[in-house]
Amino acid sequence: MHKLFSLLSFCVVASLLGSCKPTSVEVEEIEVQPLPSLSFSNAQGVSAPFAGNFSDGSMVVAGGCNFPDKPAAEGGAKVFYSEVYRLNAPFDENGEWRVIGNLPKAVAYGASVTTDEGVVCIGGTDGKNSLPDVWLLRMVADSLLVDTLPSLPVGADNITAAYGDGYMYVAGGQCNNSPILKAFRMRLPGNKMWEQLPDFVGNVRLQPVSAVCDGKFYLMGGFVPASAAKKGEVNTSGVVYDATANSWRETAVLSIDGDNPVALVGSVGAVEENGKNLFFMGGVNGSRFEDAINRSVCIAEAKENGNEDEIARLQKEAAGYMFHKPSWYKFNPYIWLYDVENNSWSCVGRNAAFARAGAALVKAGERWAVINGETMPGIRSADVNMFSW
């Protein structure tokens, strides 16, 4: 039994992509403890920040983006941040996030890992260009130091990163709006340059999630963006890199009992305490997301076919997409467990507080904290919730 609290029975509708076929599973309702909220501006948190832990266990969040002046639905401008926030006492409900410094640039949609050296911030975008920059955040005598590490061989954003067995791994994303299949790793401490791995197999993966377990790098989910020639899609399986074989292989599709694949896009994840399984949580609903990224392609197809009714329907959907209630978007409130040994998936827990995309997941002692993220497109939450797993 995992270190969770009360056991409830839910009918989990896993039909995020396929036909509607509910599957009843026993899912644990995970209790969460609210921690001090983290607001960057106008009581809003951010999406897609860097985050991690310092050696004393304090939590750090840096960068990210939101829409502080006018909502995205009303045409507001996205603002990127450079501030670095620290929470010294993660278990103190009366604690406070404090600004301790700034990144060299305002950036979001990069990736970060916690190491013995400090928190490493990798890549991202400043809203104009994909960045190759890599920074190491560390505390010395209660002051923030930002060290420059070797840059990535290419600028990349909407990426994922993971750390394990002395290596930082980076994969997926895009370079200046062009999706890439590239993956890199670098030993820390020690190496002075990134090693380019073989391109991963299968589809490109924007906004994927990853973890390192037993010497292997697992790259899960993400999506293929739409293009003028082809519709976009969410990836419902993952790929794993085996350094010994220097090769990739595909994992099982994320589904319940083999039915109705589930998406992991804008999700977070980590290695379970036992070191044998991976868990992933949060992110968008696959069906809603695919409809959104493909709407312009569908409109173009309808225009080519002269289907005026379909054009009107799709344009109405597009105009109203940002104005639904959060529940309509069906962001993922579940925790999905990947059994590394058996190459299988299971749904093992839920809480409505996990239903965020672009959040950060940070260790909080023997617990975990979900920080910020968006509850629907364009709306950033300032919430920070701690839970046991």
C-alpha cells in the first residue's frame, strides 16, 4: 500500500482519445495539504517554470510565464519572468515565498533537475527564441549564485529533463518552432559538454515528461503539433533510452486494461520511492487538446471541401474555446503509475488539485509539492499543494 490516505471507488473515464468506455478501478483519493501560495503578479502563479530543491531541502521556483494584465481570452500579452523564489520551510503553513535573485534572462518552457550541485535550469524560450542556456542555481551563505554551465548544442523549449545515476538527460521539444527528435546527456559534476544521443524513435514530443530509473531514461507522452500538411496528435506511449545498448525502444501505451489511451502532455512525474516505478500526474485532456491544436487544419479542410456548415461550427468552437469553465477542459486529476519491470500502466490515485498543466513537481521531505500551473488555458494558479506518495 502506498502512503496514501482514504480509499474510494471511482469510475475513471479513460476515454481521453477514443470512444467513451468507462472502466471502474479502485483509486485512492489523495489528501493534499495547502502550502503558502506563490504569486508572481496580480495573485497569479506561473506555468512552465524551473523548480527544484536546494541541499537544505528548501524549494525554489524560477522563471515561468502568465498573463498578468489582461486574460489570454481577451487578447492579453504573455509575460515571461526571471525572478527566483525560495520557500525555506516547506512544512510551515505560515511560511512565505521570497525573491532571492533573478535568472540571467526571463524564460519559460525549459526544464530543470535537482542535483547534489544545485538546481539546473535548461533551455526554454524568452518568447522570441529557443534558448540553449544552462544555469546552475545554488545557495552559498544564504545568497543565490547562478553559475553558467555548458550550453545545449541547440536552443530548445517545450522540453523535458531528468537526472539520475550522475547524468542529466534532456529530450524532446522544439528549436525555434521546429520540432526536434534530439536527446542529450551530460554528467554532473564532471563533463564540460553535452553528449548527443541517438535521435529517439517515433514521433516528435513537445511538452513531454521524463524520469531516470535503473540507468535508463524514460521519455513519456508529449504531442505532435499540427502542420499545414498533417493534423497534430498526442503521444500515448513513451520511449526509453538504454545507455548500455545506446538505443531506444517504445513503451506500452498508457491505458486502462488496454482500452482508451491517455495523454501525458504538460504533465509532471518522478521516480517512486521504491526506485522501481515511475509516476506521472496532471496535464491536459487528450481529446480536448487534439481538437484545439487541429481546429485550424479542420477549418482549412472544410473550406477546401466547401462545407459551410462545418466551417461555421468550427469557427464557433474556436471563438468560444477560451471561455469555458475549468471543468470543461477536463485536465488530468489522476496519478498514473508505470511499472518499469512489467512495462505496464495503472491508475493509482487522484485529487482535483492535480488537474493542472505546466505545473512544477518538487520533493518536500518525504512528500511532494505541486506548484502553480494552469487550471485551464491561460489561467495560472498560485496554489501550492503538498501530498504523500
